Amino acid sequence: MRLMKSPALSGALLLLLLPQDGQAHPHVFAEARLDVAVNGDRQVEALRHVWRFDDVFSSTVLVEFDKNKDLKLDADELKEVGATVHESLADFNYFQFVTSNGKDVEMEAPAEILADFADNQLILLFESRPKDRLELAGTTSFGVYDPTFYTAIEFTRDDYLAVLDMPAGCTKQVIRPDPDETIAQNQDMLTEDFFNDPTGNDLSKIMATRLEVTCGN
């Protein structure tokens, strides 16, 4: 398993990334919020992510990381959770994708991932920045998805995908692809080899909810 880079990686958090053979639907669920921070020059400064995980996965993380067995995660234990996720998600670009006029935008790795545990749910927070200057011009798309299709990152409300300080002359739209229409439109690529690719495929990407920001000149 290529993600096992150190003994600190726990089996609980590896479930977030590593599907078993033949798994074709999500087993971990997270309610997400994404805020896109933009400055006065239409430059994207940062993507700010918040993920709140389902009770079942959260309880598994609690059991795995509660070293002193006091049924809670203290500061050091939460720090270990955040560090484990930070290392584990590096090969998956932290489940985020950004495109500018159809071209992929490379993002820097977040400096750290902060973990919290509230109301029996694991919460992760992190911020990432474009590697190069990214100006809102034309159509820029922002989204979050797991390429292994094992974890479902869900934006339950449109306002959970937001632009902070939306520039004048720009509009936003939350895109929620219809599964039947998406499959019909991509029928040619959905071959047996596509689904059996051990490195994952783009099905979860084309199915993912995303924020599109369109700006004129």
C-alpha cells in the first residue's frame, strides 16, 4: 500500500483513502464547506476547507487515536490525527481540484491540517493556495472529490460553496451533475478497463459537486 509511508499512519484514516478490491460506492461520508478567498485584484488567495465526518467513521478514529483511553481526543491526539491525514492525502492533492478555463490548476500542499472532535464527529480544517498566480478570468471551477470513490465529500447546501469578497463582474454557480445525464454523456469512456483501473478513475470527478465562478474582462 503506497500510502503507508510511516508507522504513524493509522488503519482508521487509511480507510479514508484505500478502497478494498471491488468497492464501487462510498463507505465514508463527510459534509464539507469550501470558502474561496479572493483579493481585490481578482487573485485567488486560498481555498479554505472544512470537513465534518459521519458518526461511524468518527467513532473509528476516536478508538484508534485515543491513546490514553479516556474516550476523547486531547490536543496531542488531535495533532496526530491531523498529521496523519496530511501525509495520507498528499498523493491525492487533498481531494481538491481546480481548473481555469478547462486547464488544471496546481495547488500547494496545506501547511497543516487541523483536527477537532465535536458532537461525536471528526472535523478537519485546512487551507491551500494556488502554486502560481491564479486570476479569476473566464470560468474557474473549484471542487472536492475522492478519486478512489471510497469517500463521499458532500456539500449539502449551495452556500457551503462560497466566494469571499466576490469581485464585481463575476458570478457564481453551484453545479450538481445529474448521475444519469453524466453517465449518458460519458458513455464512451465508461469501459470495463475504466472501472478496473487500480489507480482510480475520473468518474467521481465528473460526478462531483463543484463551484464555478465566471468573470468577464
